[in-house]
Amino acid sequence: MTTQTIRFYQHGAVREIEGAPATRTVLQHLREAQQCTGTKEGCAEGDCGACTVVIGELDAHGEVALKAVNACIQFLPTLDGRALFTVEDLRAAEGTLHPVQQAMVECHGSQCGFCTPGFVMSMWALYENHPAGAGLPTRDEIAATLSGNLCRCTGYRPIVDAAQKMFDYPRQPFDRDALKTALTAIRRRGTLEYAAPDARGASFGTPAFYAPATLAEFARLRAAHPGAQILAGSTDVGLWVTKQFRDLGDILFIGNVDELKTIARDAQFLTIGAAASLEDAYAALAADYPELAELWTRFASLPIRNAGTLGGNVANGSPIGDSMPALIALDAELVLQKGDKTRTLPLDAFYLGYQKTALEPGEFVAAIRVPRPSTDLRFRTYKVSKRYDQDISAVCAAFAVKLSGTRVTSARIAFGGMAATPKRASSAEAALTGAEWNEASVHAAMTALDADYQPLTDMRASNAYRSKVARNVLWRFYLETRLDEPLALVDVNAFAFERQANGVH
């Protein structure tokens, strides 16, 4: 096998890289190889945003998409065929600043300055992606944009002000057509096969990095290398390297397979390809189920959602993954593929034990299928964590109840953070099914939750707290969906009440 060169567009030219380890991060490359030290190293796990850069790539329609991501957990070969923008790219004419930077100066949005380049790059992505003529972005939109950037000294108010003020200056031009031409020229049509030379100088060392461009080739490589680590957004696998210093072995990158990024609807299902980003996947889910809007914005941060995938979140099988309770409650199923053969499996049958799934050797998650909404469905999700934004759940709950008149015809309840896997509450479901949708039946289901879960105590919450929260969110679900005077979100959510009081929508 002959290794290939990594090609990406940066600083107005095509860069070619060879000989770097496959698990070298983009941040390490920027700071150590290119001396682009504007991009800072903070947490090295995708939490603080000091390393935020913007990746440009061609979307499914062949248009340029710009996405803020964390450079500290992105592996260098994933840049192949893409563009990389850092704070150095915002240089304007001598003595002038980009509008994003000028707004930060005038609004006093920086003190120590360490986090500032990361904020600037997140704001630049908003600046370029916000439609012209659409008015200023709302403060909620700005908050979502900046949810992955941590500032310890300035405070967020002047930074949010700068994110609005940056649109007041003359528009800084950005040539998307030229970038589209450059990306089209370097986009690889076949499989990237890359690895650095090993210690003996062999032409193909380990780990090997395979990045196929078609579903058929991905399936072939998966069957040929069943032990290879599938890599999607690197939002979890990246930490295995930066924090646990693990040797991943051979890597199979799913991010170049456009067929696995598709999102489609028919009369029965919303089908989300396994390589669709979390941001795109949640946008599609929330279009069908608006009740998912809050969970969408509270799932990690925008840079993480831009990089991570719904398929990766599901396949990883974390007991605290926020996607799975909602998907299980909605009776989602997985499309699993091995070679050219596929099978479907209910999501609630996929998890066999702690981070153990029903995948066979050489098999992979190809898509998630979610039933379309029905008029008799009452559905909600709740995330309970120590922070509102970008935090791991202590408890994540999802409830889906179908009613015929006043009677419950079916109930699906799922929790994350309550067991070794995302798990349904079968006893609570049984207490509700066939019963009247009233206080008595809900209280019976709340009591039944104690038979469904025996949660652990850890740094996020005690077992007693988790059990109490589980009962309380079921009660809240009833209050929001009861047939007689259901409570509005503003009456049960302190954050919604605060936003309404401040005139923010």
C-alpha cells in the first residue's frame, strides 16, 4: 500500500502534509509545525473553546459550509479536502481590524486575551453564516454560538454586545466562490490511505488512516478491518488520545461518505444517516418534534455539534448520552450494515451492557430511523445538569405517551444517567399503559421507577438525587401534558421564565 498526502486549503494556498502521525491534532500541527500560535491550547478536550477554528467544506449541494470546531481534538488527516481558517486569516489591511475584532475592541470584550481568538473564530463563523438582510442575530442565537467558548475574566455581556455590533461596520468580503473552486479541486474522489512512517522508516506504519468516499468502500473496509476504530467527529475518540494517551490502532474515518450524511423523510420515518452532524440531525428532529429544541441547544456546544455525529453518539453507547433517551422514547430503530447486507434493530435492543452493543464484527451503524409524529402523541425531554450549557447530564429523561381520549394506549419512558446503559422504564410504562392520564396513575408510575432503576452515586449526583429527579420530571411531564389546564413551559422552566421576563425569545 502506498500512503497518500493530506491536502487542505489554508492561508490562500493548498497545504500538503505527509509524515505526521495520524492522531496528531490540528491544534498540535498549528502551534508546533506552523507556529500559528493565535490558536490556544486550553483543556485539550473540546470544552473551553480556546482552540476554536473554522472548517470549510462542501456540503451535500456542493456549496461551501463554514463550521466552528475544536482544533484540540480533531485529527490532522480529517482536514483532507477541506479548508482551515484560524485567527490569522482575519488579517485585514495594515492598521485595520476585521469587524469581529474591531467590535471586540470597542465593546471591551477582552481582558487577559487568552480565550479571545477562540471567541473571535466562533463569532466569525456566525458573521459569515448569518444571512445578509436578516437583521441582527438574537441574543439566544449568539448564546448558542458562544456556548463552546469559556471566558474566565471578561464576562459574557461585552462579548455578546460585540457579536451584535460586528454587523454595524462595512461588510468584510469573503469569496465563497473562490473557496468553492479550491475545495472542488482538492476534494478526493477515492479513498485516502494515510499513515506516518513507523520507527523503522517503513513506507506504511501504524496506525493506518482510511478515509473512503463511498458507502460501498466504507463497508468493504469495515469488513476487511473489523478491529479498526471508526472515527466520526472525534468528539469522544479524540479524548482517548489527548487525555488517555491510547493507541487507537487503525482508523476508519466515516466523515467523507456523503451517502451516510443524508437526511430524508417519507410518510413513516425520518431517516438520519450515521455521519450526519449532530447539529444537522437535531435540526431535522426538531422540525418533526419541536419539543426537542431545548435538548438540541443544551447538547454540548455548537462546535461539538458541528463535528460530532448522531450515529457516533448512538454507537458509542454512553450511559449518559443525551440523544438516546429521546430516540428510545420515540421508538427509533437502527439500520445496521455489514458488507452489502443491512438489518434493522430497535434502538432499545442495541445496548447489551456498559458500552457493549449488538454490533457484529465488521458491522456498523448506517442510519437512525425515527417514526414521524402522530397527533395522539405527548412527548417531552428533560436534561438535568449542574450547568445549563455544555454540561454532562446527571439525569436525562424522555417521555412519549399516546392517548385515546383520557386513556393511555402506550407509554415509552427512557432515562440516561440512571443505569449502565440508556434504559427504558418498563415498570413505570406498565403502570401507565391502559390507565387514565391523571394524577393517580402518574403517581403510581413515579413509584414504579424505583423498581426500574438503581442509579449510582458519582461526582455528578447521588443515587438518591437521581431517583428523586426521575420521579419529579415524570410529574413535570404530566403537568405539561395533562388534559385539564396543562402548564406552559414558562410556568415550569426557570430559564424560560427569565427569558420571558427579559423580553428575550
